[in-house]
Amino acid sequence: MKRISLIILSAFLIWSCDDQLDLSPISDAGSNGFYQNENDFTQAVNGIYATMQYLPDRYIDLDGVRSDNIYAAGQAGVRDWNAINNFLPTIATLTTVRDAWNITYQGIMRANTVLDQLEANPGAVTDAGLRARFQGEAHFLRGLFYFDLVKWFGKVPIFDTFKTPEEALNIGRSPVEEVYSLIIADLEFAIDNLPEAYTGANAGRATSLAAKGILARVYMTRSGPKLHPEGPCLGTNEYDKALGLLNDIIGSGRFSMLNSYAAIFDYANEGNAEIVWDLQYIGGGVGAGALYPTGYYDEGWGRVNLPFPGGNPGDGSKRVSDDLMNLYEPGDTRRAVTVLEGYTDAAGATVDGRFFYKFINPDKAGGDRFDWPINYPMIRYTDVLMLKAECILQGAGGSQGDVDQIVNDVRARAGLGPVSNVTLDMLLAERRVEFAGENLRWDDLVRTGKAPDVMNAFISKEDNLDKMEPVTANSLIYPVPQIQIDVKKGLYDQNPGYN
């Protein structure tokens, strides 16, 4: 059932783990007679997708853990996600932060290599439609990667062609506005050159509608209040542009809300009408399974319910917050689908554990903790609808009735009654329970300018271990990894607020 499933076929598809500014693929661009035919370029484009294999895991730790949906302070605080949860200023040396930079840039360099080699070898891909698709996929993925980077780090260096490590050492960080210009150009190219959908073996590749969904998020993020001088929000008020793109997705007629919330995440129902675009995985020990479900569950639960070790240790558990649980209304069917509340450990004791469960099915577990055969939704149709409601509330075209209808459709599926005169805060609360565990909450808070106030209120209520630092505008982006600062003194400056 899987199509483009991030299968790592050879050393070409394996990223480097070197702790240095490594921006080149395994082989220098164009070496060894590669990029000579359509099959070569198919492998090269698949190699860009392959860098996303553990992207959901980064979203969990950099977006989910950062938000008020998870309390993972940790008594000892030795896990990367403990320090991230606690908003510590000393996280520039964390492996998670380092990998977010290094692996994303490796994806960018692979995309650049594909684009450069398509131009350098015009006779290698003679089918004009296929050539446009290869270019569109490379531009789409590069735009997505840079969007992640600008949300995580603010200013970042721009590489729009292949660069050797030596050349890269002379390129500093570009202003956020310039990074966005590249992102928008990449996604617009993808919209113009990718099909709306695929069939057969190509299903799962980037589409023009996926590009419209990401670009809508770009415009909405740019439009947010500029709390950090070098953060991802610029106060541009481009909600009308986002709304047009979202309406295009809605008007395509290709997607719809499922009647059952649980069915969206059913292992036997992947590629359903709710999914605009997802990352696809297969199990079976072929190196193309997902790790991200392992990032949610408690180690103690896994020992009893899974045939392999893994999960988060007791002191490092990613506990679903009291604050989120208190937001679920009585009768909300999403609660039981989304969160596992309590379990019995190997000693027969009842554990007051609580973790996100919507992507976990013990009966479908693969051969090890890296081998879950479950896709990760990057864009859901319900998200498209609710982003439309947000644009309307932010002043784009549409009515209060449109907003209320969207929210009430979501609530009706969850078994809840209707509401009226939905405000932005009400919408964000509904998004919070609808997308809990899908790692959108932190972006929602940053995009709407609510992160400092909401998180500080959360800390005052939830931080019973007294581990979390106050959240300021500096907390909206992460530090540049220290290893990048050290590669060449003076090349990059550190983001304010970090040691």
C-alpha cells in the first residue's frame, strides 16, 4: 500500500552525522557519472525525501514538547527534550538542536544538487513533464526545509545552489525576509509545476495542493505579530493570500472530513480523504519504518505491550499536560483516541502515565522501535478548514458564520454541541484538542503572538517541579547549534538569550 516511503536504498540516501558544517552529499555533485538518466534523477529526488525520515521526531521534540500540550520537565533533566521543555538558555549544544540544523541543510543541499544537475544535464531527462516534476519536488522540499529552519532559528544562511563545505564557510546568515523570499519562490514554482495528485507508485510525492497548504502557512506565519526582531513573524498581514490558497485546496474537491476522528489515524485507512499530504512509511525491517510513535510512549508501557524495547524512561516521560486534559469537554470522542491515560506495568502496578496514543497500534508494531508502519500527516484537510477560519478572524474575506460553521463541523464529529461567535482564542482551543499530538500547537502560539503569555500562564499552573524558565520573545526561536558557531568564529552570531 505504500508508495514513496522514504526507503534508504544506498549510501547516497544516508545522511552524514559528522559534527561539523557538512553541506555536501556523500559524493560531490555530478561525480562518478551519476545524473545521466531518469532513473538517476528519480533516486536523487528520493534521496531528498529520505532526509525527512526522522522529521516527525524533530517536530515532537522541538514543537510538541515546547508547547503547553506536554509537561516533560524531568526530575533529573538529562534528556534533550527536558531542556527544551524547560526553556533553558543552555541548549545550543543539544543533539536535537544540532540535528535540526544539519539534517535539514543536508536535505537542502540534495535539493540544490538535483536542480543544478537538471540544468547541467538537459539531455538526461527528455520527458518535459517528468523534468518539471523533478524540479517541482526539489523546489517544494527546499521551501519546506527553509520554512522549518526559519521557524526554528530565525536568520539562517541561504544556499540556493550546491556549495562545497569550503564555499559554505563564507556565507553568513541572511535576514528572515530574504529567507522567506526564497521559500515563497520555491513553493510558487512547485504550485506551477506539480500535479494536484498522483496514482500508483508515485502517490505520496509532493503535490501542487500540498505546496499551496505549506505556502498558506508561510503567509500566516509571516503575518503574525513581530515579537522577536529576528523571528519568523513579520507582521505582514497577508491573511488574504493564505485564504486564497486554502480556498483552492477546498475547492479542488479532492478532500473531505471523515465522519470518524479515529479513522483518520487507522493503520488500515492511510491515504484517506482527510490527508492532503503525509510522510509515508512501511515496516517489515526494510529500513523505511517510522520512529516517531516511539517518541510518545512511556518505556514502562512498552515493556508490557510491545515486542521490543524503547519509549521514554520514567524520569523523561512526555506527559500530556493537565492543562490540555482539562480542555477536553465531557463527551469529546477525540480524548480516548488521542491520549492513553494510565496503564499497568510489568510488575502489575497501575501507573499514572499519560501519553499521546493516536499514532500507536501495538498490534501493528514492526520489528523494532524504528519500524512503525504508520504515515505522518503533514497537512490534514481539517487543518486547512481551521486555518481558513483563522484567516477570516484575522481580517481576510469571509464571515463570522463561515468561522462558526467550520468549528461546529469539527465539534460535531467529536460528539460536541455547537457554539457561536467563535473568537480567535476559541478557535485556538479547538485546534489544540483537534490536533493534539500532531505538533502544531507551538506554531499556533508563535504565529498568533500568544506564546509568551500562554506559556508563562502554563508554567505557573503546571510546573510542579519548578524546572521551567520564564518564556520571553527570545524563546520563540532556538539557538544556532554551538557546533556551527565553532566551525568558523564570527561566521554566525548566536541568537539572543542563549549561552
